Amino acid sequence: MPEGGKRFLTGFSKRIHFLSLALELAAFITLFLISLMHYNDPAKPERVNIALNCFGIFLLSLIDLSILRSGKREKFNNEYRSLVFCCAMYLFCDSFFWHVHGLRDQRPAVILTGMGYELLQPVMTVIFWKLLKSWIHEYTARERKLDRIMQTFSMLYVLIILAGTLTGWLFTVDPETGLYRRGPGHWITMIYPTVMVTLVLIRILYNRENARTKMMLLVYPLVPFLCLLIQRLAGDWGPSLLPLSMCSAVIFHYTNVYVRVQQVTAQREQALAESKLRSLQAQINPHFIYNTLGSVASLCDSDPSAAQEMVYQLSDYLHDNFSDLGKPNLTAFEEELNHLKHYISIEEKRFPNIRMEYDLKAMNFQLPRMTLQPLVENAVKHGICKRRKSAGTIRVASDFTGDAYEIRIEDNGVGFDTLPEGPDHIGIVNVRTRLELLCSGTLTVTGKKDEGCTVIIRIPADQTGAES
């Protein structure tokens, strides 16, 4: 997708997120005002339900805001926020229904809120079903069959609700009194949740998750379903158990399942990042070793003693690097500088025209291992060694700019007009990737033909582990 299209979708997604939160807050404020209106109204015993639903929307808004403030935009978060939003709207429809119920001039509002109340049930069921794919990691042939049954039955139920509301088969509202009355087909509203709960139970119980995870997942379908049965047996005119039980189940899943999934996701992302870093490290180390062994081979005939000395230096260098394998990925700048000097001592045997300069104004910070050596190696191989006349100079400087540590690696080699790419320049790509992953650092490369190249590394001060 083009970059402009990605920015548009990101901006649109953010607007949708804030719009849903704004609607939840608007619903809370509306119900709060309605609660105050009926606070001392003995003719409205439903005022307790309205107040409780108002408090439920307030809690759901806090959950939604918490997810939004996390800054993550992955599909799992969006689906969970959709479940929170639908549950908030469900509570609002229930409360507004009780507010307008029995008012003759509010008959359309009673019909709309009653229909919305029924339609939100399959919507939340479909969203929860999708979330199970994130919570349960298996997706077998049985899962696919259950998917098709759930989708087909949910679509059929939506059509029945729409048709039943328009024809009065599901429920009616008396035009004289504004009172809600069940229709002859109202029994269908019990069949759908019964089938859905059965499908969810099959999906959860026949999975290989541990018992604790299964019990947490079963809270959402079972608790609302049991409350629905109690509510219907009580005649539907007592406390609004179903909306409150759905709200409680969503909050329970946030405090237990959702947080757990986020922790597992973070652990997986960290494992993937570490695996990627190991892969990058494995690419860089052989790259240097191959070049050094080539240098040793070229000196074996012309200068055996120099070749022997280079083998000793390579042995010391590899000893230092292999001993660091079990250490953290970040290392002190001074230690990384020592690795660089080992490398330079090897290359100076092969290329006597190399001259190193250092201007180190900042030393007390950390950076990823194997950061300096690949960049200096790139300067040697593609800059200095291609000069045909005078000796080449490589300058390494470090400084603190107030909010970041900056490292500059400059050479007066042949330079370039366009940054070259390909396998020979893998060091720059790897170093840039590891800087981004490990310390949110940046790497920029600039150059000019026949004048040299400059590499600038910036590491935020709060990401280096440096002492203040």
C-alpha cells in the first residue's frame, strides 16, 4: 500500500477510536442526567437500573480509554475495543428503553431501543467469537465448521429481529400507553443465546488450553446466559441482570484474560526481536571473519610474520566477542571502542595507508554490540581502500547533544552520490536495525563523490542506560 494510503488509514482509525470513546462518554452523561431526573420519582422504579447501567458505562469508558492510551493499534486491541463499545451501547439501549417505556409520545424511541437491544446481542457474540481466535491459538477443521454455523445463525437472527420488529411478531408497543408487549415470536430471543452459548462451550472445552484459561473464557458466555434465564423467569420487570452481567463479564475479561494476552503477546514480540537480533549478529560476525581470513591468506606468502601476528590478533578479537554472547545486547561505548581498536589493528597490517583519529567527548553511555566495527569496516573497504593516491583517514567522534548521544564516523574515501546497496553493504542495514530494536536509535549515512562519507548515530539519552 502507498505511504499516503497508510497515513490516511491510520488517521481514519484514530478518528474512529476517539469517536467511539466520545459516544460512550455521551451515553454516560445522558444516563447520568436521566438518573438525576428520576432520582425522586417513585413512579419510575427502573431508575435503579438506569443508575447501575450508567455506572457500568463509566467503567467501560475507563477500560476503553486505558486501551486507547496504550498506543497499540493491532487487530486484537481494535476488536476488544469494539466489544467494549458494543457493551456500552447495550447498556445505553437498556437504560433508555426503561426511560421512555410507558410514554405514549415516545413510542418510536421504545421500538428503536428495543430493536437495538436485540441486535447488539449477535454483534457482541460475533466479536467475542473473533477474540477467541486470539485467546485460543488452535484453528482446526472443527473451528472452521463452528465458524460457519455461528456466522450463518447470527445473520439469520439479525434478519428475524428486523422482520419481527417491523411486523410486530417479536414485540409491540401500545400506541395508547407506550407500553412494551412481547409478540408471539418472542421465544426466538432465547433460542439464539442458547445456540451461541453451546457453540462457544464446544469451542472452548474441546481446545487444549489449560483449565484456568478455559474457566476464565467461560465467564463471558455463561454468566450473561444464566442471568438471562433468571431475568426471564422473573418476568423481565425486575433488575436488569443481562446488561449488567455482560458489563461485568467484559470487565472481568479485561482484568484477567485481556491483560494476560497482552503479556503473552509482549513476551512473543520480545522473543521475536531477540531471535532477529541473533540472526543479525550471525550475519555480521562471519562477514568480518571472512574478510580477516582473506587478509591472513594474502599475507602468508609475502609476510608470514605479519600473517602470524594477525592470527593472534584475530584470536584475541574472537575471544572477546565469544565471551560476550551471554551478556546483554547493550554494551558500554568504551568496551565497543576496544573491539573497534582490535579490528583496526588487524586491518592496519593489511592496509598501511589507514589512519585513525578519535575525538571522544562522551563515553558514559551504552550502544548495541558490534555497532562501530561494521561501520568502520565499511569505510575501510568501500572508502579508503579505493583511494589510489594518498592515505585515508577515518575519524570517530562522540558527543552529548542534550537529549541524545551522537557518534560520527567520517572518512575521506571515494564517497558516493547514491548510497550503494546489496550484500556487500549488509553491515549498515544490520546496525540500523539493531539500533532501532535495542535503543530506539537512528543511523543516517551521507556522502559525496570523491570527498568521503559520514555516518551519524543518535541514541536517545533515556535509552542508553547511562548514568546521570
